[in-house]
Amino acid sequence: MAIKEKFFIQGNKVMLYKRGDEGQGYAPANWYVKIKFPRRPAARQSLGTPDKDEAIELANDLFQEQKYRNKKGLSIKQTSFNSVAKQYLSDLESRAAIWQQLPPRDRGNLQWASNNKLKNQTPIIQQHLIPHFDGLNIQDISKKDVKAYKRMRQTYWIDGKGAAMDKITYHRNGRKVSRPKRPSEKSAPSYGTVNKELTVLRQIFEFAHEKNLLSSTEIPAIRNLPKPKNYDESHDRPSFTEDELETVLKTIAKKWEGQKNLKHKLAHMRLLYYILLLSMTGMRVTEAKNLRFSAFQTYNHHGVQELKVTVGGKSKKRVLTPTEGCSEMIERWKKHHKANAKKHGWDYSDDIYVMTNEHGERIKSHDRALSAALEECDLLYTMHGTKRNAGSFRSHYITTALINSELTPIQLAVNCGTSVEVIERHYNKMQSTHIPDKFKFPSFINDYF
């Protein structure tokens, strides 16, 4: 870069100059400033004016600001938000790699570094934060800019950039992948979704503070969206009645028995077993996805052989006791996998995932097949319009246990890995009509009739 004009102020610590490649034609060249402190990289930036007196005034103000930052040990160079966000992602990747190498028992102390955090935050940063704050230095982002982000995200899928997208395109394992838009990507995001993104934004600013790119006073206030009025606090988990669940099981079993295509026949069988597994254990969907046959173990309890299942998915591992019949179902499932292993040339062991196809490959989701089966039974939605999913079988298990068993709420909560409060608020669908005999208690009033 050629300099065609320059002079110094502030005891030669500040140089003002004009670049030789600017000012061609009718537009006058703008002044630039270079500020240098001992043992620190020089900071350069455009002052945005061709007027010398105005440039000197701006340079003096900038020098005082940079002098303060230098004294506090902060970077005097302006850093783009994009650069900081990418550094933050790189740091997450490094931490996740360390986390992955740790023994499972030690990972709980480093949840900030887990693969899930990297997986969840990467699309937020790449798809929303970086595009929105593109062109801004992180030191210049204000509370006003954060408010603009909130407004943008609330209308992104309605009349923003997201509305014009037919498909969602992203990169996975080094290749470009496209998928159809989900229903949630055609309407306004929930306040919780936006607040998760604001949490990531807050963490990026905290990261910049740790790297001495920002002082604590330069971090803008990032306030979460308030909870909307009339917000459904219950987060209702739709369930199935006994008759509804029986209808689902019989419908899938009928398709299994009548299916001529072997591939589809096996898929129906696995879906049936998957539903039975969730209904007999009350485990979470994530726990079922991570389940291996080695998790099922028998033990002696007062001379009786009992079955226990060690599961993990949401947080730490726990042990649950399934209902009767689960042992027989698991043995049949094992037998099915062993036959497929022999037929297709792979080695069976109890360490394989329960949700495995005939080729020994892990099945990560039954969601699409389940939705199709429920829709065929006209049970995909409740009478109130709430969509059922695999989590509805957990709700059915809890409700059935409360109605038919002698378990106390706390005993049931322990087996389900949750609290009594969560069971009462989210999962319990018991009504008085389920247990009318319980309300036929003695009373002197009965003598009148």
C-alpha cells in the first residue's frame, strides 16, 4: 500500500495518512489513522473523512480510547464479530475433542465442552448470528443491535430471509446437504428458541472478554425475550388411552404379518418392538436411542430373578425396572438380530444398539415411520390438536402406573428419572373416571339414600 501524504500527532504515536490508491477521479481521498503502542501490534482504520481538521479531531478521540484500552491490557485492534464467532466455534471444537477422549464417568464435570453443545450451537452461529452481525466489529455492537437481532429472528420465517427459502441447505461431514423446511421453520420461533440463541450470543461476548478483546463494560446488555401472555406452562405431553395404544399395536402387527416385502416387514417389526419398549419402561426417547442390549441385566431379589435396565441420555445414567413381559420381548429382539447377523454377515454382540437394522447399522430415529403409523390410526393428533410422538408412550406409561399400580408418586418418579412435580405437571393424564371405585367411600350422607 503506497502512502501519498502523512503527518504525526500525539508525539509521533499517531500517524494520519492518505492511501495512494484512493482519491482517483472526483472523490477526494479519506484520511486513515495508525496508532502504535510499545510491544503491541499497530491498529489501523479509516476515519471516513477527507477533511484534515475533522480527521485530527477523530484521531485524537480514537487515541484516547485506545490509550485506555492499552492500559487495561485490552486489544486496540478492531475485531469483526464474524472472526470472534469463528474463534469461539474453534474453541468449542477443541474442548469437545478433549471431552470425547475422557472416560464417560469424568465427562459430567465438563458439560460446557460436550459434543452436544458444539452440535447445538454451531447452526445457531452459522445460520443466524454470523449473517446478522456480518460487517460489524464486536467492539461496536450495542444494545440497539441486539434488539434488532431479536426483531429479525421473530419474523425470520414469516417475512424475513427464511420465508424465501424452499429448502434448508447446510454442510455435514464436508458435503452440502439439503432438506425440506420443517413446520417450525414456517412460523415464528418460540420465545424459548430465540432465548437459546441469545444465550449463545452472550457466551460469544464472554469469550471475547476472556480473550481481552472487550472490557466488561463493552459487553452489551442481552436480555431474554419475556414469556408471552397466555403461554402454555404445562408443555402438555399428549398420551394414549389403553384402547388407543392397543389400536396402534394391532395396526402395525397386522401390517407386519401381511407385508410381502421383507425390508418393509422387518421395519414394521422393529417399530412394533420400539413402541413396546417405550411403553414397558417409560424411558425417554433419547434413552431408547442410546440403548444397547448390554444395558439389560438380571439380578437376584429375595430369591427371584428380576430385570433391570441401565439407561442414559438426558443427563447421568440411571437404572429402571420395566414391566412384566419386557424380558421376553428383549430375548425375541436379540434372536431377531442374531438371525440377521448370520444372514447378512456381521457379528452380533450385546454391545450393539437395540435400535439396529438387519445389516447391523444403527437406526437413529423411528419418527417418520411412527408418524405414518399414528396417522393411519387417526391418532397422530389429539382431539385438542396436539401432535403425538414417541414421547407420548412415556406419558402413557406414567399414567397407567398411577392408575393400576400401588407405586407412590415418588417411587414412580425414581423409576422414570424425574421428579414428582414434573410428573404432575407434564405426564400425568389420570382422571377420576379411571378409578371411580376409589371414590366410593363410606359417608353418613349415603344413609339418606
